[in-house]
Amino acid sequence: ALRPAARARGWGGGGGARDGGTCHVRPVRNHVVGGNGVGAGLLTGTDIVDALRADRGEGPYLLPDVILNDDGLTLDGMSAPDLLSRTGREARMVSCDAAGLLAALLALSDERSG
């Protein structure tokens, strides 16, 4: 889904350092609303920390900024810096829209290729 947007901006399209990357979506069980929550904004910091600690994959992990309220806190009152440090993993907050995700993925690609 992001490939057309990347190509429209002159990114990717064959043979470049930004082509061929892989990313994985990891589920986070929501214990506050009984595991049936469908929106990232309903996740607690504790649920995210637990999920990242339990995951055996490699980071970095990109977390949507919509998990934070207007005061910069998760539903259970955890700040972004506290959340990121508690995971024990490389994790970053990113904008929850497609442009923000694409920018974050391209920045990671640049870091890894540079």
C-alpha cells in the first residue's frame, strides 16, 4: 500500500538502498478492554511494554503516536519516554498516518544503509 506513495515521491522503484526491506506487524493484546480493542488509542503502555518484551523479533519497533493522549500519556498514564525505556527494546514513536509511517520506514532504511 505504501509503494505507490513512495514511488510518487521518487523513493524506491528498483535497485535502490530503500528497496527490499521487510517489516512485520506485531499484535498487542489489550487487557483493559478484554482483548477486543481494535484501535491503537485504546492500548495501555503496560500492554505495549509486555508485548515488546515478549516478542522475539528484532527491532526497531515503531509505535503509533495515537497511543498517547493530548498530555502525551497512555491510558495508564505512561509517558512516551517512560514507555520507550521500559520496553528494553529499540522503539520509536511515529505519526499514525501513512506519510508518517513511510517517513519513519525510510529513515530506518537510510540509517541501515548509511
